Amino acid sequence: MKLYCLSGHPTLPCNVLKFKSTTIMLDCGLDMTSTLNFLPLPLVQSPRLSKLPGWVLKDGSTFLDKELKECSGHVFVDSVPEFCLPETELLDLSTVDVILISNYHCMMALPYITEYTGFTGTVYATEPTVQIGRLLMEELVNSIERVPKAQSASMWKNKEVQRLLPAPLKDAVEVSMWRKCYTMPEVNAALSKIQLVGYSQKIELFGAVQVTPLSSGYALGSSNWIIQSHYEKVSYVSGSSLLTTHPQPMDQASLKNSDVLILTGLTQIPTANPDGMVGEFCSNLAMTVRNGGNVLVPCYPSGVIYDLLECLYQYIDSAGLSNVPFYFISPVANSSLEFSQIFAEWLCHNKQTKVYLPEPPFPHAELIQTNKLKHYPSIHGDFSNDFKQPCVVFTGHPSLRFGDVVHFMELWGKSSLNTVIFTEPDFSYLDALAPYQPLAMKCVYCPIDTRLNFIQVSKLLKEVQPLHVVCPEQYTQPPPTQSHRTDLMIDCQPPPMSYRRAEVLTLPYKRRYEKIEIMPELADSLVPLEIKPGISLATVSAVLHTKDNKHVLQLPPKPPQPPTSKKRKRVSDDVPECKPLKPLLSGSIPVDQFVQTLEKHGFSDVKVEDTAKGHIVLLQEAETLIQIEEDSTHIICDNDEPLRVKLRDLVLKFLQKF
Amino acid sequence: MSLRESWFIARARHRFAMTPECALLLPGVCAALADPRQPCSDDTCLEKLLDWFRVLTRFDPTVNLVQDNPCLTELITSVLALPEPSPSILSFTLRLAGILAASETRFQHLQQEQLLLRLFGRDGPLNSALWEDASVRSGWVAGVHSMVHHQPALRFLCNGGGIDVIFTLQGDPSLFVASAASQLLVHVLTFSVESETTKPLSTTDCDWPACAQMIIKHIEDSLQSSSASHIEQSLKLLTGLFDSCRAMWTKVLWLCIAKQIKSFLTEETVQAQHMLANLLLKMAWSPVFSDTEGSFWALVTSALEHLTPVQAGPLAVGVLRLYKCPQDVRMQALTVLLQPMDCILRAASQPLEYAGLLDESVSDPTTVESLLSSKSSCASLLCQTLAHLEQLLSLIHLHVDLPYASLLRSLMAILQFCNGFLSPASPLGSTISRILINCLRVQKSALDVLAALSERKGCDALIGSLFDVLLAYLESPNTSPTVLKKAFQATSKWLVRLQGPSCSNSQRQQTEKILEDVFLVLQKRLCSPSWEVRDSSLEFLTVLIKYLRDQDEFRQSLLSSEVPRLTENLLEDPESYVRASAVTAVGHLAFITYFAPESPVVGSQYNKENTVAKLQEILSTDSEGFPRRAVINIFTKWLRQGCTGQLEDTEQFVSRVIQIVEHDLDWEVRLGGLELVEVFCSKTICQLGHPTCPYAPVLSTVTSSIHQNESLQIFCRAKLFGFLFRSLCDCDKPLGQRACDILLCLKSNFYPFGTVEDSQGIEDSPPGPSIAWLQRTLRQGSLAQNFPTEGGNGVDFQDPESMMLALGTVGLEDLHDELNRCSDHVEKSPQSLLRDILATVGTVEENEADCY
């Protein structure tokens, strides 16, 4: 059992598990932090960005000044943003049989895998995962494609050149592998390879293993996966949550008794408690608006935004914010808000029951009805007519490099009355803000990450007790910025096995058994013989038939009939020739009685010698040796076949046959 | 007995004697109780009955009660004759018999009837199946306890083998019975020694009376036994004894057992240590052992050394609270309390960075270190230590000097361990940090101690870092609302301390910076979605204003922040508690904004008039009681501090407020209204210079009557009297009482001492139909009815003359007495109780008394 680790990002995993002749890719996350090295893509021509000076090397060389721009001491690539793909060289990805997706954030690299590697397998995911994943991809493609860049920078990627660049560009990994965003046709092609699954549905993979998605409690349709054969069980836990937010609660019980538990997607901000952060979000939002400022919330179009809108729904009246407009701007805003309301079976119990009442599960429907929340596909069009300040704007992308958020950063960045509140934990907010510096607007960091924290993990592991835990190396040590927080790491016995990008782990589990079925007719023919009380044995003579990783014992073919015609049947070619069966022997030979028997049959000069393993019976006259040991008996005589047969029959009298 | 004493007893006996009405009802009650077919009366009634008998017998040792009421002995006889009495009736009977037998004469009477032996002796319930019931055993113990107050009873108990029964009951499975048995033994021992010894006992001549001898022998035997439960029982008994008896003979007893007890400290095999701390503490409080020469203190020192920190903690804090205690014992006790704090400090800081709290040579930290590194004991040890330190710091006179600065450092380390802000410098520190992160209990306890420490001197150098810690708590979104509240309390205490008079320039700058940070975080907290947080933020603000409103830096920082505006916004909060706190905060804020001489209000949506109008609107329209109560309290506060004078005409203000509150459905709001009226009255009278006001200049009688007249007119114009007289009949009694007090006060103002008698003429002349109606109504109204609608019978409450007349003629003094009488004085009487019992068994057809 081997695990190929293709991604170094613990919350955007991409691993390949080789297990019982199947090759299973677990998630396909796309690390977008690479985009932070690029200049933002403004929707409207930004004089500030276009006037940024080109970067000049220490020696005064200016050959990179078209590609790299400098802003407040940081250097950015002036090109279309590129993404860091999962490792593609570690194994031949065309051999991947299936891809299991655990949630919509972990499928963003899917088109790169399915469309570029010769992948011919199937992708499994739940319906909300596919639908919302499609929205995220659509938004991504749309945000990048609508701001075409004339130039594409590549010179800086040259290894020799990269060495000369300032950090973090200098240290960026595998820049040659960075790729531009995929296109909508590629997205559609990738998504067409997905097969929808429901929680607890058992899917057979080539008869060798069975995979089952379980609710993970993190997002709509998010799943953990069980991969099991008859005697082995591997659990893949990715992006799970025990908090009571909108999705169905996490199914923990089914993870019990795993031989190996692969644990990824824990909270990225273990010190921030989501409840406290939501409070912080609301307080800062209210404070800004009361002071006449605008609030910008860079976010994904799905996920935490539903919970935030729900909190605001309860909070705005109490905070006297009823008259402040809330805008949600995304090419997929409308679909996201509507989709969330129709996935009833994937919601928490509380929300599920609302489906049977004349009210929608999420209260954002009411916010929309009462005109408190308005959504637009982009800042162009209707939005510009309706736009009123002070207001609160939710829009993407959280990296602040593309999407409508770039426009609002440019628009509101100069006033200290405004606030940008970061709620998505995927990007460092300081890095995200770097190309906007100097910035007058207030910045508040309230990352809301509902995924498991280390206390919850330790409880979970105690509860489900896996034999081995495998996790990214980041989870086996305290966070680098808080090296004293030894509580912020996985603590279990035996210690977890850790992996890093481009590593291959041999999982410490040896397969020992395989299940074989016996056909009923064959079972019928068996005659068990009790050899010890409670233990019966029967010999089985059968043909082992193996197909689709299933093993079946079938009746042996009857002894070949004399051919009725001269034509030989083709079928009989495949059947091994069957010899008459010899019985199996058991028991031991009592030497004294054996000697007596020999004497009765006329052997007078019998001598017995004891050896380390048994006895040697010597028939001097016949110059014959009978060597009796615990598990073998040999009769050694010179070319006297009748004598050997006679002696053999005497030996057999003492043994049981079956 | 002195003449006065005998008079007192005679009076008490008369007062608490059985009334003829009760004597008539009693036989029926006794018969009902003894009747097994009747449903058993509830336990409360039986308890009340026993209370009544206790009162009846307390001042009357004679045999009359049992002789005059033979039904009592009949009750006992018949219960004893029942084949299967109910356990509760049997228990009641045992306790009743004990109460009756508490006097020697009645004891003899019951003895003659052969009742006591059948109740408390070997042949009684003791050997029946009913003994299995804990209530019967408890009744037996209680009965014996009541009975043993004279020699014959003591002999009866000792000779009849009763003492052995009590010894057994010490280990009773019912904790109540076991504890009562232990207390009974203490009582019997004390009574035996004090009533039977003729000469003082000493160690050399120690001739214990027989009964005491039995108990002491039992104690000694148990202490020497190998049974942990026997040792525990004896230690409990001794603890009870030393707690309740401070006679010299206890020391003699102690000397007999001291050696054995000492051995418990060192012997690992006996698990009695946990009891020792309490025993020694009780002894330490007894003057018998306070002699510093004795070996007792050596034992205490040894206990402080040998007991585990958790066991020794309560002893240590108890010792430190003692006035008389050798200094070295105090130091040892202090070491016990400070050791965990010392350990924390050492674990948190680099070696040699700070001197610890303790000298390493006097303390061995290994035990404490191991307790602090264990997940199961760390938080509880720290919480206990912190609670003890808080107790110590709350004492005004502390007989030892605590190292306040190091203590503060240690507290800060704990708080930083808890929020994960401290990188520990040692492996122990890492372990503790891991255990303490997010531990709310420890955070709360540490913040309590921090608040208490603010009143002690010697921490000035640490103020900056202290506020860093506090602000981190106030700012962090991870701080739970309960911890936040404590953090606010500690912050306010330290802020008040910061503003001391002796401030240098640099200190002032530091203070300004701190205040700025505090208001910044307060601003955010006032917008919190959690109402608890908004509420505690407002309370915090109110406390700050209360204590710091005279400080310039404070006023400036507050007014230049957004806090005042946000606070006013919260007057419209959806949560009523928050609205109430906002009202209080805005009310206090007004002292700085509108009522301050310079009144520098900037950027507020409310001006002075708007704020008053807003508060009046809350008072008249808010659907919840809390905000309305807060408004009336603030108005009263304003009036008391003389702020309303600047508002507008105070008279009109009060008048308007009264009209709003008098119909309020919440009685506390109406009561608040009366309080406002009271303050207004005394202010007006005072301002107009009535001689009764101690600060007013003495005026001649003529001017005085003019002023009286003027104030009366003001009160009438302000419509006070209607409200006051109506409140006399309010269905909520505290209002009637308060209104009556105010009216009496006004009466004494308008009719100074003796003038009512002089003005008999007023009373002689017919009071007129309206006043007569008022008198009549009040007489009825004070009992039950509500006051009829205003002016229904022509009483003009705004007419000064009528009101003057009303004050003179209405019997306010009688009303006062009646209102102050307990409303259930009828229902509480013994007759009512007896009738009630009879009613429940259905023997009385008419049940006239209402029992609630």
C-alpha cells in the first residue's frame, strides 16, 4: 500500500493511493497562493497600477522591468496570474483509476488532471460538490478571462534569473510548473467525467475495493471517504467540521476500526475560534458602517458566506443596520444563493426540517426579498445604478488579485473610514494587501475556518482509534510562528506518519488475507472430518477462478470423457488435466506397534534407532531403511518395488485418511 | 436569677404558652396523627408542629404541658401500639418525645408512663424493621439530642446502651444520620463533662465522668484502629468538638490523643490526612490552643509541610487569617499558598530573570511541580490557590507581607499561559502551557485575584505589561463572555488605581495611552453580536465613569472616542438587559457631558433635551421592566446629585415622571417613582430652608410657615399627593410602606413635633366628606382593595389645604403599623397550623384559614 503525495498544501491535498491493484487519487486541490506574486487584474484601468515602476536589478540591469513591477518594497509579476499544480512527475497520472473529491475547494485542479494527463478514469463526487465546484471554477475563469493581459511574463521563471529576484519570488517552488488558468470548455470536459454519489453509497472499484463517501460536516456535500476491501480499511478524512453550521453533521462512527486514517484539511487558523471570529466580524462591520464607512468582504461565492449572511440576518436589526445595503457581487452570485436553498438533503437537520415549512432553509432568501441583500453578476450594469454608500460588499476573489474585489480595493483603499474584513483563511492577508500599499483603509483579519482543530482531532482519534495515522508534515509540529504552542499539533499513539510534497510513503500495513467464495455445489460435496473436538477438516479440490479481483472456487471438471468425436473441445484446453485424487494422511506412527506388525509380517531382524527427529527402523536382511519423522516417512530400499509397496501399506494402516 | 431575668422568662412563658384555642384543637390533631387510616400529613406541617412545641417548651420546664394535654402522651402510646406505623410518624413521635423530655419534670412524667424506654431503648424501633428507614434513625438521633439536657436523661442514655447505638450510627449509610450522630456525640460529651465534673480536669488528674469516659475511649480506640472509616469518624467528631467547645478540658482531651494524630501526618498507610487540615484549623481558632508555647503549632507547621498542597491550602489560608499565630507558622502557611505561584513564575521565565516568590532553600517544589504538570490536578490546584489568595487579599489587615510584585508577575504568566501568548522557557512551562491553554476556570480565578491585587501597593513598575495582558484579553475574539466580564472588572479596578493623585508626567502619558487603547477596544465590544458582551461593556463603562469622572485625562479620552455615540445607540438595543445597561451608562455619561460645567459634547446625536426625552420615552413605552427601572433610577440619581436643576424646572420634570410611572405595571418602577418623590421632597424642603434641614439657616416661625406653604404648593402642583395616597393602597406592599414613610415624613415637616396636638381644632372640626372618604378608603384599602379612580369622591390632591388636612387627619401611624405587619401573621399562627393538619385529614368541615 503506497501513498504518493502530490501537493504540499495541507488543506488543498492531492494524494494518490495504490491499494490492491487500484490507483485512487484523493482530492485534487489547486494551490492558488502562487497568484499572490502577481499584480492584481483591475477591471477598470488603474492609473496607480499602470504607473508602478519596473523592477531594476542591483546592478542596474533593466531587462526585467516589463515583467516585474515594484510596489511599496515588494516585487510583483505583471502578467496573468498562474497557479501551482499538483506534482505531475511523481507517477504516471494516466494510470489513475478514480479520483475521489471531498469538497468543492479540493477539486479546483481537476481540469489540469483530467484534460492534460491522459486520465481515462472516473471522478466521484456528491452533487453539491460538483455544482458549487462548477460555480467556483466558472467564477475563476470568468474573473481572469474578462481582463485579458497583453503580455505574458516568462523570463523571470528562468532558473538563473529567478536566483537574482527578491523574496518571495526567489523562493517560489517549481515556477516552471505554474500554469495559467484553464478554460470553460476544459472545465466542462472535466466535470463531465464526474459521477455523482450520495452519502453512504457503496461504490465497487473493479471488485477489489469499495469506496464510500461519508458526510464530513464542513460544506454542502463535503465528504470523507472510506476505502475498504474485505480485510483492510483506509479512511480519508479531509475538510471536516464538528460545528453546527449549515451542512449535515459529520459521520464519525463509520470511521471506526480503520487500519490507516489519512488526515488532511484541518483548520488553517487553529488559534481562532470561529464563533469569536464571527463576533469580531460583526463588531467591526457595525463599527465601520456606523462611522459612515464601507465594508469590503473578499470571499468565495459559497461556503462561509452562507453562515455570515445568516449571522448578519440576526444581527443587522439589533445593530441598527437595517438601512445599510448588502451587496453580493459574483458572476455566480445568483446561482450560489439559489443552489444553497435546494440541496435540502445535504443540510443539517434544522435546515432540513424547514424544507417542509413554507420558508427557505437559509434566511438569506428573506434578506433578498426585503431588498437588504442584493446580488449582481458584476460591478457593471445594474449594480452601478443601485450602488449606495455606506454599504457592505461581498465579492471575490479572496486573494485580491482578480475579480471585482480589485475594483473596490482601488476605490475604497484611500479612506480610513472604510474597512476590508478578511474572512477566508486561505491567503495571508498581509500578502494579499501588499500590491495595494500604502493603504489608508482599515484591515481586519477574522479568518473563519470551521474545519477540525487539534483538540477536536485528538478527541476524534481517541474515538475512532485507527491503527495508523498519516498526515501532512505541517500537522506534526507546532506552527512556525508559534513554536511554543505544542498543543497545536497532532498528538496520537503511535505517532502519525507525515508526508510532504513529492514524497512516496509506504504505508505500514501488510495485507494478509483474501476472501474467496466457494460455489454452493462445491460446498455441498465437502465432507468435513472432525480431527480435534471443534475442528473439522475437509479437503477441497477445485478450480480457482479469478475475475475482476473476485476469487471463486468452482467444482473441478469431471474426468475427461473419452472423446466421442475426433474434434477436441476448445473449452477443455483451459481446464487443467485432472488426476485421480489421493487421500491426505494424518496421525502418527507408534513405533513399537509398527515393529510388532512388521514382525507379524515376517520381518524378523527389525532394529530401531532413535534420531533427533524421530526413528529409523532398519530391516537388515532386506537392506531397507524406514525413516519415521514427525511430518514425513521415507522407505529406502533398492529397486524392490513389491517390498516398498508392502511396507507402504503397513505404514498406511497406522494413519488416518481423508 | 435576677429580677429582670425572671420577669423576662415569665413574659416569654406567657407569650409562648398554649392558647385555649390551640388546646381545643390539639386532641383532634393528635388523634389524626396517630390514626393509620388517615393520610400522613406532609413533612412541612410536622416540622412546623415540632417548631411550635420547641417554642412552647423553651421557657416552660414544668410538667403542665403534658399534664394538661394528655393527648400528647396518648399520641406517643398509640403510635407505639401501631403494628406498622409509617416511618415519618414514628420519626415525628421520636422527635416530639425528645423535645418534651428536654425538661427533667416532663422526662420523669414520660418515664412514669414507660414511654421513653419503649421509644429510645433496646425494645423500641431500634430493633424493629422500621430502623432500616433513615428517617426513623434520624428521628431517634434528633430525639436523643433534644432530650439530653439533664442528668437523668444522660444516665438513661448511658445506662441503656444508647451510646453504643450512636457509635454505630456514626458510620450510617445516610450522611444526614451519620453527621447528626457525630454532633450528638459532641453534645453528649460536652454535656457530660460540663455537668458531671466537680473539679477542673488536668492531664495529671484526669477523672472523666463515666459517660465522657465511654466516648473518649471510643475515640482513642478508633484512632488506633486500622480502619480508615473509624479514624475518619473520630476525626470528624473531634473537629466538631473543637469547633463548638472552647473549654479548657478540650486541651486535656487533646493531650491524650495528640501523639496518635501526629502519627497520621507521617504514616503513609493511614488515609486520614485530608481530615487533619480541617481539624487543625478548628483547633487553631479555639483560644484553648492559641498559646504560642504549646506543641500545637509545631503540629500545624508539620501538617503544612506534610500534607499535599491541595490538602494544606485551606489550613494555610485559615492560619493566615488568624490574629494570634506565631510568625514562623504564618510564613510556612504563606509558603504553601505561594508555592504554586512561584512554580508558575519559574516555569514561565528564564532562569535568574526574576527572583521567585519564595526562597528556594525553604521550599521543595517537586510535589507542586508534579501536580502542576498533571492534566488532572493542574487547573484545580491553581484555582484553589487563586481562590485562597483572593480571600487573603480581601482582608483589610493582613499579618504578613505578600510579595505583591512577584505575585502580579506570576498572575500575568498564568493569564498568558491561558491565552497562549507566553512562550515558556522551560519544559515544565511547556507542559503547564499545554494544560492551561483556554482554561476558563483558571482565567476567571486569576482575573479575580488580579482585581483584588489592585488595592495593594508595590506593583507600579509592572503597570505597562499588566495592561498589555488585560488588553489582550479584552481584544481577543476568543475570550469567552464570562472571562471578558472578569477582565473588564480587573481593568476597571486597575484604571481607578492608575488615576491616583501622585502621577508623574510619564505616568500620565502612559495612562493616556492605556485609556485610548481601552476605549478603542470598548468601541468594538459595544458592537458585539453577543448581548452579554454588549451588556458587560456598558457596565464597565458605567463603573469607569462612576469612579473616574473627575479625572481630566479620562474625560478627554472618553469624549474623543466613539464610545459615547455608540452607547447612545444601544438605547435602542433589541435586548432589554442591554437597553437597561445603556440607560444607566447614558445616565452616568450625562454627568460628564451635559451636566459638567464646560459640557463639551461633540458629535452626539442626542443633546441634553433629546437624551432626557429619549429616556422619558423609554420610561413610558419600553415593553420590558428593566430599562424602565433603569430610567427611574437614573432620574433619581440625577435629582439627588442636583443635576436636574439645570435641566428645566425640576418641579415639572418630577411631575411629568410621576405621571408616567404611577400607572406602570412593574412595581419596582413605581417604587423607583416613590424614591424620586422622596428625594424631591427632601431637596425642596431643604432648598426652601425648613429648620429640620441641618444645613439650612434657622428661620423664624413666620418665614418657616411661609416656606412650608410654598413647598406644600410645589408638591401639590407636582401632583405628588395623588401618587402617594394611591400608593398607600398599592397591591404590592413595599410601595404602601414606602409611601407611608414619605407621608409621615411630610407630616412631621408640616406638623412639627407637637403641632398636631395643637391643631386639634382641625380634627375637631368635621373633616368634610372628601377627607372622610379618604380615611375610609384607606382603612379598607390597606387591607385589600385598590384605590378607586382619581377624584372619584372629590378629593382634590392638588389642593394644598385639603392635603394639609389629610396629612393631619389620616391615621398614618396606624397605617404604618398595619402595613409593616407581616402579611401572613394570620396564617403563621399555631391555630392555623393545627387547623390545617385537621383539614388535610378531613375532620374539620369548614376550613376558614387560608394556608399558602
